[in-house]
Amino acid sequence: MKHLKSAAALVLILGLVASVVGCMIYENKQIAHCQAIATSSADITYREAAILAYEGLNSCFSHNPEHAYAKLIPTFLYNTNWTLGGEIQATVDLLKVSGAEKKRIESDLHTRVDALRYYWDENASPPGYNSTTFGTFETGDIYYDDNAWIALALLDAHQLLKDPWYLERARDIFHLLEDGAQKTKNLPAQGGVLWTQKRDNLYTATVSTASAAQVAVRLFLLTRESHFLEFAKAQFEWVLKTLKAENGLFADGVEKHGGVEHTQWTYNQGLLIGDAVFLYSATGDKNYIGVASAIAQASLVRFNLDALLTQPPTFNAVFFKNLMLLNSVAPDVRYKQSLNQYAHSMLTKIDLSNGILAYRRWPTSLDQSAAVQIFALNQS
């Protein structure tokens, strides 16, 4: 009996190995087929470009349950909740401007949101989305910022479709983000939200803190529950007090011993701009618009087009989405000009034969989702 069990285990292992190899062969063929090898003169509108990039996302990168990846074992081997969250955000953003394609894209959104269940860890305390799916060879962790991205996308979807599940799941994620804040109270910087639940992690990140603040203030605007607003204010003020650099922008985070990681990413500046705008909407305090405008002005100085091109497209998509949010309440022609320049640069790097963004030799799902978001934003 012992030998039979060993033989069965060996068969299972060999089967899984064969499946992994099959996944790798499939992925290599897909990427080779979808690789953007040349750029074309982009004589198309931004709306058309958004749809084209979305079709490239669906055909070459999508990790929907219905996609070919899901038919192989282990399911979702090459996906993370960050990339799936990016696909969800891209789908929501395109749905806002989709026109005749609305029903199909709305169906895609439901399919992608359904895929989130493969990541939800009900046994975590508190529950949240794991970085990898269960049943794969990888052992993931819960990242607070990745959960916040998903919550923000779900809040966008809720405002668009009025589905109460989106709001309730965003509320669930907020409880997780609260947990990330409570665990920083005894650290040297005393505040903010941790980056991840990894046991060896004591890094308090601007991205997790500012995104948590944005989830919270948006929940307040939808529910008028005061604890959401209190949390948002506290996290926003912590970043302003702790991580502001001399150029008016914000560093990446605080190490466990209190040292600052000084890298300035576009998405951190964008999140803080958006936080301030939403806090203004929640409180009517115009000082928040002053703070948002100051960050925006400093960002335009620091991040000209050349500098933007050194940042990941997915970071820039967050930056511009929040910059346009500020533009809606405190217009400045330079904000739209910066978006136009970046979107045009991205447009020249779309392969019109397959819709793939050729920013890298081997494009990624996150880059592709960012292209959809930028093009949709620039024509909205």
C-alpha cells in the first residue's frame, strides 16, 4: 500500500510538472504571437486606441477564467491579483466611454470580477486578496496596496453599475487596510499603512497609505460613515508630515528602523492629489485643493515627458487619473497638456496589427491595462 501511495504521488507530481511545462509552452507562443515588434503611424482616435489596446489585452494577456490559461493546470499560474486588478480597472475605465461595445465590456467586467474569488483568503485575519491564487505552486502574501487597487476599481464599478456587492467588498477590503495601519503604531514613524503582511516586512509605504486613504474617503462619500473620513484624514496627514521632500513631492516610504526610501514615483504623487480632492469633496475645506494643486505643480516640474517615460505605465495611469480629477475642480491647462503628451507618446508605441503596447520588448498585462486606461482617460 505504501508503494502504491508513492507511485500515485509520483504520477500526480509528473502530471503537475507536465501541466506547468504546458503552461510555459503556451505562454511562450502567446507572447511571441502578441509581441509588438514594430510601431505604426497611429492615425486613430484615442477612443479607437483604447478599444484596440483592450482587444490586445483580451487576446494576449487576459487571465479570465474563460481564457486559455484557465484551462491548464495549475490555474492562473502566471497571474497575480495586482495584474487582475489592473485588468478590472482598465475594463471599468473603458466601459465609461465604450459606446456600442458596452454590453460586451460589461460582461467582461463581471467575468474578471468573478475571477477575484480565486484570490480571496477567507481564513486570513482579517480576510483579503492574496497575491496568488490558491492551488498553485506559489505561496503568496497579502499586500495592502494591491488590495486597495482592487477596492478602488470596485468602487468605480459600483458608481457605474450600482451593484451593492462592489461596495460591500470594498468595505471588506477597508477592514484589511485598517489592519495594516494598526500594525504601524509601534514603529519609529508611528503611522501609515504597511506594504504587506509578510512576516519580515515592517516597511510603511506611501502607496499603501495613500491608496488606503482614498478607499476610505470614497467609502465615506458613499456611506457618510464618519470613521471612514477620520481614517482617510489621518493617513493623508501622516504622509504629508512624514514623507514630503524638498521639491514638494513625496518619498516611497519608511524603513523599519525609521529611514526614508527617497524614490519618487508618479503613482504616489497621483494618489495624494486624488486624496486631497476627495477630502475636499467630503469636507468642503478648500485647503485640500491648495495641497493637491501644490503637489500637481511640483509633479509637472519633476515629471516632464522624458521622466514619465522612465516610470512604469501603470504608475502613470494612476497619476494622470488623479491629476484629471483635480482638473475637474481646479482646472489648469497644463494638466491636460501633460496627459496629451504622454498619451500621444503611448499611441505611437501601439502596434496597430494587434493592439499591443511596445514599451518593452516583452510587454506585460499591467502595461497593456495602463494603455487602455490612459487612452480612455484622454478621450473622456
